[in-house]
Amino acid sequence: MKLKKGLSVLLAAVLLLSMGLLAGCGEKDDKDQGDAKPKLVMATNATFPPYEFVDDNGEFAGIDVEIAGLIADELGMELEIKNVDFGVILGGVQSEKYDIGMAGMTVTDERKEQVNFSSTYAKAKQVVIVKADSTYASYEDFYTGYTTVDGEEVPAGVKDGIKIGVQQDTTGDIYSSDEPKNWGFGEDNVVRYKTGALAVEDLKQGRVTAVIIDNEPAKEFVKQNEGLKILDGAYADEEYAIAVNKNDTELLQKINDALKKLTDNGEIQKVVDKFIK
Ligand code: GLN
């Protein structure tokens, strides 16, 4: 159909005007949010110094918090932190409630079935905290003895009365709760706490024999509490990474690019040096 020139000009004008109005609506929304950048929503559990904690001013602080801030800057996004139980972080990333999970989160094969992990940004280990006067020299002393299974020497059983305190849903919990033949201490000998600090409190009270937790938080807890020590050696070696929803491969790529840049230019090391002396 051929329109008369005047009519088509009019139509074009109407079209432009409505586009202008629509754009106007968009602007209004933007104004409501100020000059807001897109948000990068990070789920964490801020009870895990020096990686994430609430500082004396009530602000989120720590290595993960600062690295996440640097990544958000690289991505032109604004970091928003949600402080939740450690155990709900991965489910929340999976259901797209959160964009990323960053919480001194150890990469494991089981977790990789739930989420994608970024490149790793820290090496870590599980260590054993006991009372300073404890006679145990290693977690190996918690076992009754050793036996050979499939050609490998593994623990035969756990000594009576051994109780291991852990933060619920962490690798310390998962590994400790396994059977002795897999170097665990058996479900029944593990006491789960909401935070590492609560586990340490019960260790001080003598309600558990030891607390198994990540090395750097362990150092903080021993510093903050008298009468505790960390046993030599690692119960497990681990690496931390950022959890991202499996469908969000574009975000994963951007985070990995940012991590590489921030590693190469020394920014990540600067953050680590600020919190780990
Ligand atoms: N690294 C441990 C894990 O991933 C503990 C992390 C934490 O307690 N925030 O399970």
C-alpha cells in the first residue's frame, strides 16, 4: 500500500514521538535508581575472617569482599553482598538468586555438578585446632590404628571420645563426616556448628576434641582466643574459586578475564597482603 507523503511523514512523526516517550520511561526508571550500574549480587557467609567478615563499623570486609569489588569494577558493575548461611550459597547460585558465590569456597567434584567455578584465586588447607595443652600431635592420632584396604593403608577406627567440631556444610564437615576408611571420623563423631567461631567456642569449653577448618580462619580464631593451637600439617589441601550459575558462561568468562588481569597486575596479591601478614 502506498501512503501519501504527508501521511507517512505524520506516521513517522507519531512513531518517533512514541519512541521518545518510551525512551523517556526508561530514563525515568534509570533516574529512580540514580546512575545505577548493573548489580553483581554475591552470596557469602561473613563469619570467615580474613576472607569475609563484618568489621567494627558493621561493613563487610575481607579478601573475598575486596577481590569481588575489584572484579565488579572491571565488569562495570556494582557489587551487592548478601550474607547467608554457607550451606545455601550454591543452591542460591544454581537458582539464579545470586550471580556469584564467593566465600572461601573450595572447589570439589561434587560442587562442580551444581555450579561452574572460576579459575582458582587462592590455595588453602583444612587444619586441626586443639587446646594448647592437648597431647595430640596430628589428626592421625585420633585413629585407633591402621589397616590395609585395596593395598592402601587407611584408618581402622576412631578412638573413643573423639569429637570433631566443624562449620556445617563446609569441606571440613564433608571430609570429617566420612568413614574412617576414607580418612573421616564417622558421622556420629562430628558436631556441626553454624559458624567456625561457635565450633571454637565449644572446643574451649571442652565439648569437642578438635575443630577442623580452613587454615587462615583457624589462625584468626587462635589469635582471638587464648589457649588454642593449630596442629602441624594439613588435613586436606584445597583451592578457592568463585561459583557461577552453569548457564551464565558469559559472566564466568568475564570473571576469569578479570581474575587474570588482577592477578597479572598484582592487585589480588595486594589484597591478600593487606589481610594475611
Ligand atoms: N573452604 C571451605 C568450604 O568450601 C569452608 C568455607 C567457609 O566456611 N566459608 O567448604
